[in-house]
Amino acid sequence: MEEQIDSEAKDMLMQFMGQTYGELHKLDSFIVGSSQQLQPKSEAFKQTVANVTRTLNSNVPVNRPAQQVVASRPYQPTEAVAPDLDTDQMEFGFDDSVTAMSIDRMLTRIEDKIDRLNNRFNKVLEQIKN
């Protein structure tokens, strides 16, 4: 079956491709050196957008495969169960599990090391000033 792509679908596709090109162009600007793995991609995508636009504007019918009928089972509703939410918590549920306690200990150690380094840095600065 052949059918034309309607204008709403064209607009959505063009908007999607425009946003994608914009994001690729922005990512390309972050590349500061040459590398085999890091190559600008926005120009290649721009060419793809031009090809798609040319195809859409030429009013070429789009071939779509015939829909296949799939046998399905009759609908059987299931009972929805609402999750138990703790109204005292905002977004995250912190618990006293081993993992949570381990993360807390590691964060405390990191904070202590940063404080010690900051103190050493300040002492070095004081000696440099004197």
C-alpha cells in the first residue's frame, strides 16, 4: 500500500532532524583536537537531512508494508496495586542497608581527606607569603 506522508508528520520529522543537527553541531564544537575516534558528525547529518528533505518535498509515495493481523488473547484486567509511599520522604528512600552505610563512610573519608589537603594547602600558602 502506498500513501503520502501527511504535513504534520513532515513537520515533526523536520523538527526532530533540526534539533538533532543542532545537538550534533554543539557536540562537534566540543572537539578540540583531531582524533580517529572523534570526528565531526554534523556535516554528514546535514547531508542526510538534505536528502530526506528532498525526498519529502518530491512527493514520492512512501511504501509501507501491509499490516499483519496478530491473534491476541481476550483482555483480562489485572488489579492495580499502588506502591506503598513514605510520605515523610521527598524523592529518595534512604535506608540503613550495608551499601548505604558503606557509601556514607566513603563520603565521610573523602570529606576528611579534602579538609586535610585544604589545611596543608593553606599552610603552604602561609609559608610562601612569609
